[in-house]
Amino acid sequence: MKKVVVITTGGTIAMKYDPVTQGLIPAVSGDDLIEAVPALREVAAIEVVEFANVPSGHVTPQMMFDLAKMADQYAEREEVCGIVVTHGTDTLEETAYMLSLATKTMKPVCVTGAMRGASETGPDGPANILAAVMTAASEEAVGKGALLIFNDEIHAAAEVTKTHTTSCATFHSPGWGPIGHVYFDRVVFRRQPVNLEKICPPALVEDVYLLKTYAGMDAYLFKLLAEKPVQGLVVEALGCGNVPPAVKEGIEYVRSRQIPVVLASRVHTGRVVPAYSYLGSARSMESSQIILSGELTGLKARIKLMLALGLTQDVTELQKWFDN
């Protein structure tokens, strides 16, 4: 029988109601999770490894990077056909994208979680774990990068985002949709993610900040970050890459300190493109050698920049990573 390694990190999927605090707290071990889903025994032999047991808001990029290394270690074993990572949903898309970039294995790495705790009515964790293990055990999942499995849908890590604070149908890939679905008897893929890439530096550069542009924003925060100085900055611009004049001034101040700046968009879908030439447009900042994020959201552009900075500080080389 195929073997799937389930790496647990905590999150709602591993929480129970605590009458003292009157809220959900980490309480369920990895073995408890598997025992709650007897159907797993018909899919694959399961080996449980506990990486952490924390809310996903406590997961740091360094933990995500270390998790990628752990996934690779287990994937090297010949008898292991795939990896499943259980994780809280708040930062799930960031961890999934980190795993997509920083793992070297071509075996499936499937990330899942839950919106309802283990002690709530109708918990979705068991069904999500089963779907993730079925996907990790599927030969068709090989070579598709890290995948986020939720609500019986399979999403590419680079495309998926959380869209609702409490709904079990919270994960969507705006503009693209899922790449496949999990049924009770099989896993079905309908498309192949393209431009899959790996960025595997010896170390992660965590000191990268993310700022979201808004109407009337000034240069104050940009100047503070430049003085720190940070190692990198991602800016979520308006539209296809436009910012208020004062933000342009702030970005250029950061660049004057030789700090790489990636321009993303706060819009859910579409590329950052130099379509306009007015003050504050992406084109008007080209002389500062800002890096355009393509279709990546600010959250994911930050993850990519952290990894790429572990290999180079040259903005021309960094842009090549984002051109992919």
C-alpha cells in the first residue's frame, strides 16, 4: 500500500473548545486526527509527524521554510508517495506557496486545514484530510507543485487565496478556479499549473515588509522602513500598478537606499503592467528599477522575495524570478 506522511502544524483543524477560555485552543494531536478518519486506512498507510501545534497566525516564514525542508526529507524516502500538511487557514496560502517554491521534490505536497474545530458541529477537518491524502496518493498529482486541498477542491498554491472569514468554502483561485476536484472514489484533475518554479536558497531573508496602498497615502512608512533598513519591500499598488504621488516618492526613497521594491496589486486578479505614464504609474517608476510582481498577490510576492533574496540582491536578477 502507498504511504503518505501527514505533517501537522496545528490550526483550527487541531483545536477543541475550551470551557475556561470559551474559545478554540490547540488540543488535538496528529494521531487523534488520523483516528478521526477511519477511511484513510483504505487510501494509504499513514505516518504522522508533528511539526508544531500552533494557530497559523503564529507561523513565521522561517517556520514555513523549515517545513519545506522537512517535507523534502520525508519525500526522499522511496516508500513515501506524497506529503500532506495540516495547517491553520489564516496563513495557509502563504505556507502553501512557500512549499511550492522551496521544496525540491516532485512528489505531491498537499496542504489542508479546517474552518470548524474538531469539537464543533459538522467539523470539516476530517473530510479535508481525507481529500488531501487521496490527492497526495494520486499519481496524477505528481509534478503539479504544492496544492491546497479544501472543500473537495484542488487549487494551485500560486493562485489560491482565502476569501471568507468563516465559510467552509473560503478558498478560491480568482480568475482561474480549481485545477481539480476530489470525489468519494477518485481524484480528477482538469488542468496543469504552468510556470512551476523552485527557489531553494541556503537561508531565508525574513526582513521583508508588505505595505498596502490606499487613497491619500503618504511616504512616512516608506521612509521609516528605509531607515531601518529593511532587506526588501513589497507594495500592493492600485489597479495594474499605480500609486499616489507621495507613495511614488516613498518608493523612490526606499530604492535610493538600494533596497529591492516589488510592485504588486491590491486587486485580486490580473497582472501588474506599465500601462499608464502619469505620475505614480508603474511606468513612471521604471527608472527606479522597481520589480513588477506579475500576477502574484502581495502576500505571495513577499514569500518569493524572501526566497530570492537568499540567492541574489541584484534587482535585474530578482526581476527574472518574478517574470516567471
